Amino acid sequence: MTTPQELKQIISEGLLSFPVTDFDAQGEFRADTYAERLEWLAPYGASALFAAGGTGEFFSLTHADYTNVIRTATQTCKGKVPILAGAGGPTRVAIEYAKEAERLGANGVLLMPHYLTEASQEGVAAHVEQVCNAVKNIGVIVYNRANSKLNADMLERLADKCPNLIGFKDGVGDIESMVTIRRRLGDRFSYLGGLPTAEVYAAAYKALGVPVYSSAVFNFIPKTAMDFYHAIARDDHETVGKLIDTFFLPYLAIRNRRQGYAVSIVKAGAKLVGRDAGPVRAPLTDLNEEELAQLDTLIKRLGSQEPAASNTRAAA
């Protein structure tokens, strides 16, 4: 069992990613191909993988799906790469998901937004605290996004109350708030960049003291995703600029055509590289043929995605 503090150390460096969730043509979970996907991604060197996260369509999974996804991920990746499980929705539902993730051997939990309703800072903090208290033996990362945004004052209180709250993942992009939180909380948390297509923001977030981020494109161009991360880490501005100009900005132009394409385009990329994860579930929609062709051109320009042998990491 990875302790919360050990998990904090693991996610404080390196690249993180969210594997897509495999569905068949009828939209049912495919455990066999999901396991194959994780086995394919593991050698590329991600520090941890988030199973049933946002890119993994957590929001469309049934409870049975969730159990099967997390079980498959923990069994497949044991001894290879740590697995953090998504959890979210109404507080008591999020607690059920978090407990299930702990039971199935996940190394930690990414706590995503509560469902639908707006809430006060005190209410969101209570939501986080209750989930942390329900799984005291594994680490929790709070995802700052949508209607679940916390300020520095509330995070400071939570840090005192919840020893297993070890990470803060930002999906908002409010620079003033991020700087305040990072300066106020210091090394109490591990800080993760979590905006969609995080590579575009990676250099700016590194300058704020947030060098770690989660990559969605790791799902289909894992070598390029790792190369980009290493270029950011060593301040290789030429490589970063080239990849942003030739891949990421054209990629964003496709992604931004429709709401929900931040997930759909990742599944499309996986399909184009021979790692088809099936269609997205409603309410998302898949890319059309023209968009697929444009994405295919971008991917082919990047060349081979074979991993370097030195990238392989062992899980705690």
C-alpha cells in the first residue's frame, strides 16, 4: 500500500495521464482492450495514471462500470505504475466511489467536482473533508474545476484537518488564485496543472511553481507527450515552440469545434494509431470524418511513437 505521503512524492515530478476508457460498439466496457491499453502505456514513463478520470469518461460510468475499470487498472498496473482513481458527484456518492477505489487497491483518489449545484466555500470544503475522512489510508487530490473551486483560505483549513489531502490539481487557470495558493500552502501539497490540453499552459504553470501536469495526448502520442514534458523541464524553448506550432495549436483548432471534444478527440487519436477505444458515450459526440482526417495528418507528422527503454518506471 502506498501511503499518502509516498503518493505525494510520486506525483510531484514527471508526467501524469488519464487513459481513455474502452467501450465496444454498443458502449459497453471492454476490460480486455482496456488492460491492453494500460500495458501499452505503462513503459513510456508516466509517473501515475488516472483511471476513470475525466478523459476516461467518469461522468458516464455506472457504478458497475467504475468497479470494473478500477479493478482492471489496479490489477494490470500493479508493480508498473501507480493508479489514481477518479471519484466525484454528490458527496455521499463520491465517498462510495472513493471507498471502492481504496478496496480495489488504487494508490489514491482524484476528487472531481460535485454534481450540478453551486455551493459555498464552506460547503465545497465539507465535501472534500468528508471524502478524505472516508479513505484515510490513501492520498486524495482535489480537482479545482467548474463548481468545485476552493480558495487559499479553505485549502489551508483543509490541509490542517486532512493529512491525506496531498494534492491540488488546477483546471481553472486563474493565475492570481494559483499564485496565492502556491505561495500560501508551499510544500504542503503537490500541485498539478489540469487544464484541457495542459501542454499549452505547461511553461506558464512551471513558472508559477507547478511543473507537473496531466497529459491527455499521452493516450495516442505517448512518446511525443514525454518528449514535450522533458523539453519543458529543461527549458528547451525551441522544441516546445516547434511542437506547439506544428501540433498543439492545430490540434486545439479541431478540439475547440464542439463542446466535449476535449475527450472525443483523444479517443479519435487512439483510434488513428491503432488503439481504438470505441465511441464516446452520450452526451459526448465523436469527431466527423473530416476532423479525423485532419487529426490523422497531425499525428503522422510526429513520426514513430516507440518508447525509449529508459522511460520505464516501477510503481511504489
